[in-house]
Amino acid sequence: MLRIAPFPALRPDPSLASRVAALPYDVVTTEEARALAAGNPHSFLRVSRAEIDLPPDTDPYAEAVYDRARENLDRLITDGVLLQDSTPRLYVYRLVRQGRAQVGLVCRCHVGDYEEGRIKRHELTRRDKEDDRTRHVLRLRANAGPVFLAFRDDATVAGLLAAVTAGEPLYHFDAVDGVTHTIWMVADPGPFIRAVGALPAAYIADGHHRAASAARAGRELRRLNPGAPDGAPCDWFLAALFTAGTLTILPYNRVVLDLNGRTPAGFLSRLAEIGSVTPTRDPCPDRPGVFCVYLAHAWHRVEIDRARIDPADPIRSLDVSLLQELVLEPILGVGDPRSDRRIDFVGGIHGTAGLAARVDSGTAAVAFSLHATTMSQLLDVADAGEIMPPKSTWFEPKLRSGLLVNRIE
């Protein structure tokens, strides 16, 4: 049984929602965040990436950054940019990108469901990133952005979501990237609590570090307040639950800085040992088991020999795994992609032109365009209790931070 709860949201004045709303902290660099927030004192990036308000050489993990994040949050409240709801509520959040809509429920989820495996993971987390967001949550005493969760398609939940979206929205605006964001208040949380409670599991789509840090922060606040009642705010974290079938995963592509001592011709020759290699003008793989390679100003299509793919293995059959096991490690010498500085990862939102530009500029020697991991593959991996390789999925569109903040004090 999944536990969800309404919460008294800290949220923007409706007239300022579009100026407050910000991309998640972990999809922008400090420089990108600084540029996005320029001239906008209300941007929630000043809370989620508070180093942008400090000198450029500031360590993003310095104590001053977390202090500034709290100062900026308090300023947004004092100035009336963020308003505190007095009534706990649930919210419905719809994002529309290129004519495709995804609709989800914003609520509190229980830390215990995460720790006990009813909220399932498919990625490992890095301790340094966990430490960062744990300190951020503890300093703010709030979850600044929701954990992006998915659930297997359920007609009852879908019907409840659709009914809410027929009403008058609380927020509705178009972001600069063309995504339309709409949020509604839920009048009666009871039917949602019962329907979501009947779901067997939820799955982290995006936000593994946010989930892990929310759990750690909750445990720390429990330690500091041993007398807190069961179900206290520290036992919950902010989440947005979406129907899996409505979500879009883009590929998470790769570039490598050098060819490990090989010439372009020699590298292509090695690729021919794992499958057919043909020149192509279409840099987007048309199906799983195929990837495209860009080097020496040309694209090539590589179709992996089917005998090398075990469809019964949910991990090794992933295209990101096949690329790592057949190409990156044995041919290019990229061992652990989590730590090897010769590899970089490029979200599919940047397109294949961005991959070619990295190679043409000389900042990388070769680029790989992959077929996107499917939502079905993600769910199967999580259900099997397995872990995907790093950077296996890029969800688009991105949920905005700052529209609904969960305070845990």
C-alpha cells in the first residue's frame, strides 16, 4: 500500500508563477542557472542553485551556499512572492510538450515507502550529490522540488486526474522552452488517497538523489526530534506521480574524448566485428539494438549482431549496456562510466546536431546516438530489483521547481 498525503504548499502568487518556476537544479550548470535567472529576482534557481548569487569562484558545496538558499527562500516569502497555504491539499500537474500531455498528482509520499521498496529505484546515487541535497533540505527545512515518480497505468487514478483537469486551474503558463504548465487544486483528497493507496508500487523516473536526500533528511530530523509524532512532516517528501504510459523518455547519448589510440578507420573496423556498419544520413537509431556513430565528419549506423543480445536479461539487453560492454570498454578503454573523465553524457533534448558539434569542434573524438530506453524497460528493471547503467534515461519535459514547495518544519 502506497501512502500519500496532502500538504500545505508554499507556492507562488499566481501572477508570478511563470517567473518563479525553474528547471530542476540538476539539469543546469551553475553558469546556465546564472544566465537563466539573470534579471529575475523571483527565479527559484536562487534557492535551488543559490551559488549563482555568490562570487563565481564559490564552491557550490560551501556552507555559504546553503545559507544563501535559506535567505533567498525567506526573502521570497517576506516579499509575498511565495504564499503559504493554511490548508493541506493535493494538486494535479499537467505538462504539454509538442502536443503531448502528461498529467500527474503532486502530494507527499512517505519516506518509509521509499526505504521499504514500495517506491522502486533503478539507479545508484553518488554520496557527494546526496550530501549536497540533504544539506539543502535540512537548511531550508523544505523539499524544493518534487521527486518525479511513475506508476503503471491505472484507470481509476487516470479518471480522477482527468476530472480535476476539467476545472479552473490555479496556474497556467508557457515556459520559454515551449512547455505549457498547468496546475489545479484537488477539492477532495480522499478518492486519490484510496486509489493511489491501492497501487502496488511507484517507480522513480527522475530524482534518485532527491529521494535519497529526502529520506536522509527525514531520518536526521527524527533524530533531532525523537518525540515527533508518527506521520510528522519529516516522515514525508514531495513527489509528483505520473501515469507511466504518458511519459516520454529521450535517449541519453555519449561522447568520448579520444579514440584510445586508434584512427577513425581503425575504430570503424573494430565496430564491424560486433555488427554491420554502414554510412547513414539519419543519425537517429530506428530501433533497439542499433546505434549511430559520428566521427571524422560523418555518421555511421551500427546494427549489433542479434546473437550478442540476450533479450531475457533486463540490464544487458539495454542499448546503453550493449554500447558499454561491446564498444566503450573493450575498444575505447572506458571502464567505469561514472568516474572516467574521458566520457561525457548528452541528454537527447540537445539533439544529434549537438553531438556532431562536440566532435567537429574537437572537444570530443566520437559521439554515439542511442535509441531511447523505454518506460517498459525501466519498470521491468526496477521490478527485478536491478540497477540501470548511469545516464540511461532523459525524461522530457522537466517538472518545474518552486511551483509547489513542501515544508518539513
